[in-house]
Amino acid sequence: MDRPQSYVIGIAGGSGSGKTWLINRILQHTGPDRVTVIRHDWYYKHHPHLPSSDRAPVNYDHPDALDTALLAKQLRALLDGQSATAPQYDYNTHLRLAQTLTIRPCPVIIIDGILIFTDPALRAMMDLKVYVDADPDIRFIRRMTRDIEHRGRTRKSVVRQYLETVKPMHDRFVAPSRRYADIIFPGSGQNDSVLDLLTAKIDRLTQ
């Protein structure tokens, strides 16, 4: 099989490390016609058979919580020039939404997620792997702010989840995946030097 035309960039790193900032700045530079983004957390497994009280305690920071095989299958379709129908996820109910998102092939595809480097099949389809690093305190503060302001969580529940699953899974899976990165983006995750490098690369690919 010929090498697909799309260029795949994986952007990983701990929760709150600055991945969204970096991706948003890339999109501001390139626009949506040249770059499309697929987020790993759209692919959380669907558990409608569980009551809501049993869905909330699930360890959503473990690789097994995500249907990475479906993401890899849809990425292969995009690389073959086909559209894909990505699931969408509701963080409040811990269920997939009825609506989906149609993703069309694009010259550059960015895969975003804390655990994307842990899956060998998915990792093998990436042309460039970027790990966004940040101090644990910064990551925790950003995560708490996001979950309280945008996901309706309480401070107590955020702290409990961080101690019970987020930090242990980060130490077990996310941080070790740095070894697969081609670029480690240090500091707070808001660094114009790496942004300039990535946008220049995308410009060369899409001219």
C-alpha cells in the first residue's frame, strides 16, 4: 500500500499540560482547511448499561477506558481518503452523545490525547510525535479550573479523582510515554518556539 498523503502529528502529555493551547494556536495559524484535529477523549467507551452512580467511579485515565481500536480504524480510513464518523462524549453523564462528528481527510491530521503514545498501532501511524510537558502543580490547577468551570464538577470530586486515578495513571502510563516523542515541549506548554517549529512544518507540507 502506498504511503497515505496526510501527515499525522500526535500531541500527547498529561492532563492540563497545555496540549489544547498548542493545538488552538496551530489552528489559528493554519485554519481548518489544512489541519483537522481528532481528540482521543471522544472515544471513551460507552456504558449505557451502568447506572450513573457506577459510571462516575470508572477509571477514565486508564488506556482500557478508551476505544483506541476504533480511533485507529477511523484514522486509517482518513489516511485512505475516506471520511470518518467520530463519536462525541458527554463528560457529565459519562456517555456517548447521540450526535456524531464527520471528519474529512485533510493534509495534516492532529491526534490529541494523554494516552495516544501508549498504543503501538496508533503510534505507528504518526509521522511526528510531540509530548507537551508541564509542572504537576500547573497541570493540577488547570485541570481543576476546567472541570469546575466547564464540566460541573465539585472541588472535592476533582481532588479525589486526581489522587485516585489521574496522578497514578499519569505516573504509570502518560509520563513513561515521553520516550516515544520526537519533540518534548518543556515548561508550561505555552512556548512559541515549538509552535513556530510546528507551524513552519505544516506550511511546508501544505504549500
